[in-house]
Amino acid sequence: RHLEDTALNLEDIIEYRRRLASDVCGVDKKLLTYTAYLSVGLARIYPLLVDDAISDFYFDREETFAYIDHRDYGRCLTTVFLDRDSMRRLLTFTWIAADKALDRASPSIRATIKTREFHIRVSADIPPLSIEGTSISVRKFFKKPLRLNDLVSNGTITREAANYCVERIKERKNFT
């Protein structure tokens, strides 16, 4: 095969490795999926990627613990540790998705990565833009988006503000 025919995006790699593993053994599908992510070096952050209650997660620099924005608990510190190799792996898939270099001349990168398990937007900054080293933030797109009632119940907006929005939409009025 020619290099141009080789799939390099994360979704294709995961699907290929999942198929390889399923041909060899009759293992549970969740375990096959985790193993596929383990094989590409993303096992450390896999729980953050697939938990639908997590909207964002962050690493301020390599060799640190992640902190998250959780749907029910707000901002939380985790025990998920991002070592240098795991960060490099995540950045590699980000570079591929963005089709853009990350270097001193261009110290910031943004890319969207989508697989069967998740859909994320990765933002990464390196020095001199990021003072303490490489920082990464990941925004997740929910499989089940928040509804207006969810925003009221979690305190994002008041009931009055929600009612105002609904009335404006019904009247086809601009409220931005």
C-alpha cells in the first residue's frame, strides 16, 4: 500500500485495532475498546473521554493531574495523571486532526477529534505562549446535550431567564 492510503486519524486506527482484537478473541466489547485506546497510548485519559458527565478536562502542564468540569459537581481535581508520553500521544492525534504543526513559530493548535466513543475539541499551547510548559484543554461534545431545564436545575441560568428565552424564541425575536 502507498502511504497516502494509510489511515492516520484516531477513529480509523481504533476501529482497525478493535477489529484485529475481535478476530483473535471473544472478549467483551468494552474491554476491546479500552484495549484499542491502550494500544495508542490514550488509556490514561480514556475515562475522561467517555464519561458523559464530564464537559471539559484540563492539564496545565505535563506530569500533572487533570482537573475537570463535571455536569453535577462543577470543577473537580482528579487522580488522572498525564505523563510525558501520554501527552505526546494526545498531541500527535491533535496534530494529525489539525493538519498543522505545533512549534515555537506556531505555539497554539486546535483540532476536533471524533470517534465512536466521543467527540472532542482539543486546544494545546506550548512555550512561549504557555509559561509552565505544554497545556491542554479538551472540550467534549455531549452525546445527550443539556436541555433548558438542565441549565435551570444546575444553576447556570435562572427560571426567569429561561422563560424569557423561551418567549423570545416563540415570538421569533432576537434576544442576544
